[in-house]
Amino acid sequence: MRVLELPFRDVALLDVACALVMSPFIPENNDRTLTSRVFQAVHAIYRHLEPDTSARFAQVLLLVVAPSFPAAVSLQHFEVSPAFAVLAMFALFYLSLTASVILYRLSPWHPLAKYPGPLFAKISKFWVAYRTSKGKLHIDFKSLHEQYGPYVRVGPNEISVADAALIPSALTDGMPKGPMWKARTPTSVPPLIAIRSTQEHARRRSRWNRAFNSASVKGYEPVLQKRALQLINELEKRTVSSGSPSVNLAEWISFFSTDFMGDMAFGGGFELMRDGGDKEGFWTVLESGMRSAAIIQQVPSIAPLLHGLPFVSKNLRRLRKFGVERVKARKANGALTKDLFYHLIDEDKVEKIAPTDTEIISDGTLAIIAGSDTTSTTLSGIFYYLLSHPLDYQRLQREIDQSFPPREGEPFDVLKLSELPFLNAVINETLRLQPAVPTYLQRAPESGSGGKRIGDILISEGTAVVVPLYVIFRQPSCFFPAPNAFWPDRWMRDAVKRSPYLSESISEVSDEKYDGEVITNSAAFIPFSFGPANCAGRALALTEMRIIVAFLIQRFEIKFAPGYDPKEWEGHLEDLFVFSCGPLPVTLAMRV
């Protein structure tokens, strides 16, 4: 159905509504018919969409020119000044349009009418935008799905699908990135993660695939090892050697990951570990922009206006300035190593179309943000969970010691690390409880496709689907027992039932009655997303996490700092599209 083709029932209802509303002001039947037809045309568009401020000409046509016709007609019927008549008709037109759109979105004729959800969410995306501003959207969505079931309407044209069986069809071919990505990226050349065109995404993704294949990741290991050693040395110097009582481990892991990704993306540019802080203010810009971007993505219709706000545009300008400076410096210095930038700039000349500077700036900045923030939050979460569960900490320490004895060399054998079962189980369990993108994996049918069927759900064009990983990863049908608790043994597969730690760890994490059944739905576990738009840097992120966890546990005895309440961790976690964590104060002692 084309946008301007209204069903007969809609036309009839609008004719009746228009007659009731307009009759006191436009008594002539022919004039009311003209007004009704104009109203129907505008309603036909906005019943599906909200005003898009990026399409300025179209909005002027619909919201200024269109109501001018009934306003002009009304002049001959009002016994007041022409100015008042025009203003009154415009106000009446807008109020009637708003009311008709709201009624349609709440009506049984809306395509998503059968799916339950909060009343205000059905009316406007401002409901989700408001909940996003509170930073607890992952909790909100979990509560919604517990109340309403696996399918929840969370926007006028958006449905949240917490059904593991539908993950493949929701995130694969025919379902590219959803409309929120247009709102998140005001630039004409978006980064890879925000590209909605499948053809353009495939073209740009090819460089990332080469940058993160096994051979390329192997080549990044010397830089990763250098930065890991620097982290260990800085922590030792600033705590053990100086006698400092505690350190914010989450902050220092963030320093490490930013320094490392700066090396990867632009051949350098950050020295947060050396400086002991963010002297250039880059992280300040990122953190202040995270919340605004998370909110703006929920209201694409007014995103251009919001991006124009001084405090938002200032951050965007500073971020772009940084990218421009780093690209210029990296090009001037040339390629010293085959880092990520080497592939993004296509120095091998593999691409038929050379990447533009704008693409390089956009993708390089993305690499730093996506590669540092998500990895550092996950690493911090790993240590929070391990310190909260001493048995698991000790067990992992023994496993690492067996392969990498303390003071007998650094744990830099990536292959050996990848084969440590409990280390991998700990990482998986943290990613399950604390996925980097907890809620808004959003997809929508490709333009011109006519829609996409996902299971029994027909997703029409203009409708978006959200796959909330935080919700799915904590469903008892996917992960049992204790789906809300940290229990790495669930990932040990065949060994889980005969594990000597089983009874202890289950009693530690859960009061549930346990009969020996273990459900670990690996198909539902997609912490790096799924399909053609999944995380390109998965292999590097896992390598980074394994090295840092093993190195810190091999070198230090780590404990929560005195006075720190571990319950604060969950409270400080904020869902700002990606998880953002609070401080993690710990004490460090060198292992003898």
C-alpha cells in the first residue's frame, strides 16, 4: 500500500472527524470536502512517520503549504480578522492532525496493534527517549518483557523481539540497520556501523574484514603486548611501589584500551596511561556525547535540530577535528606497521574505489570509540564478577598459573590463552550478563523490499525491530540455572555436571532448587551481534581481554578496596546504547 492510499475506513472516519471539527468554521460542504482531502493526505503520511526535520522542503510542503488551503477557504467564513482566521485554522489543523495520528497509532487498525506495550510508547518515540535519558533502558526492557511477553511494542512503529529463535531472521539479509542510525550520525558520510545501505555497507566492510582477519590480528600482537606491559608497570608504580591504598581499575583499563586503539586506528595519539589521565580531553568529549547520542537516536524526526544544539555540535566538531588531525599526521608519517589504519586507508590498493579522507576519519574515530569503550567496560565487568566470587577468582588464577607461572614470563601466547577453558567461560559469562550493546540492536526491512517476515511476525517497511540482548541473555529458557547470576560453569559444557565446583558455585549464586539440568543456548549467545553487520573486531577484542585478564591475575593479588560496596556496580551501569560503567576501586599486591 502506497503512503497516500488510505483504506476506506480511514477515509470515512477522517471525513466524519473533519466535518465535526470544521463545520463551525467552514459551513460550506464543498469547502469542507477540500479541507478533508488535504487533511487525509497529510494524515496518510504522518500516521506512519513523524516529521523529519532533515527533509525540510517536504515538511514545509506538508505543514505549511497544505494547511494554507483550508486556511484560505476559512477566510470567507470567519467574521473576525483574516490574521486570526488563518492562525486559528493552522492551530486547528495541527491539533486535529496530532489527534488523528495518535488515535490511529492506538487503533486496532495499526499493523502493530496486537502487540502489547506501554501506552505512551505506542504514541511516540519520546517515551523511549525519556527512559534512555535515565540510563536504565536495559532494566526497563527486561521489565517490559517480563510483563508483556517476548514481543513488546516500544514505539509507534517499533517492536522489541526477545525471542532467541528469531535472532537469525531479525539480524540477517533483508534487515539492515534501522532508522536510529540516521539520527546518531549527522554527517553525510557515516561510519561503518551506521551505514544502512547493504551495498555501501558491504563495500566499506571489506576493508574492516581484511583488518581483522587472523593474519592481521596476529600482526597487532606486538603493539598489544607493549601496551599491556605498560598497564602492568603503571599499576605497579602507582599502587604497590608508591604505597597508594587503592586504584580505580576500571579507569586504568579504560586508559589502556584507549591508548591501544589509538595506536591501531591512527598510529598513536593517546598516552592516557603515561599521563595518568585524559589531558587532551578526548574522553570528556566522548562521555558527554554518549548520553546525548543515545537519546537523539530515539527521535530521528528531530535529530537534525538536536544535533544543532550548541553543546551537541561542539562535541561533534571537536571529535571531527581530532580525526582530521590524526589522519593528516598518520599520512605524513607513513605506514610503520600494518595496523588498522593501514587497511582503512587501503595502502595495499585492493579496493577499486579508494577510500576518501572523510571515510577514513569517520571509520578511524569509530574504531577508537567502539574498540576501547566496549572492551574496557567488559574487562572491568570481568574483574567485578571475579572479585565478587572468590572461588571463581582462585580457580581462574590456578588455571593461569599452570600455563603461565608467575615470574616466568608474560602470558602472551595467544593460542594457549584461547585454549584455557575457564578463562573463556569467565569472559563468556561476563558478556552474557553485561553485553556491550545491551538493548538496541535495531534492524528494519530494506527499502523497496515490501517488508520481511520474522517467524510469524510480518515486519512492514517503516517498522523497526529491536533485539534486546540483555533480556534474552537472562531468560531461563536460554540459560539455566541462575540466569541472572554469574556462574561460569554453565559454559564448561560436558564438564559441568562432574565439576567439583558445581555444588559450591550453584549455592553461591542462587537459592533456586537445582536438579542437575543445565541449559546453555549457544545459538542465543551473540554478544558481538549476528549477521553481515556483526562486530568486525571480535577476534581482536577477545585476544585483548584474554591477555589483560591473564596478565593482571598472574602479576597481582586483587581485592575490592576497603569501603567499596560491590552492590554499587550494577547501580552505576548505564545503558547509553553501549554499557557505561562506574568506578571499580581495588587494592593490588604483587604476587610472590
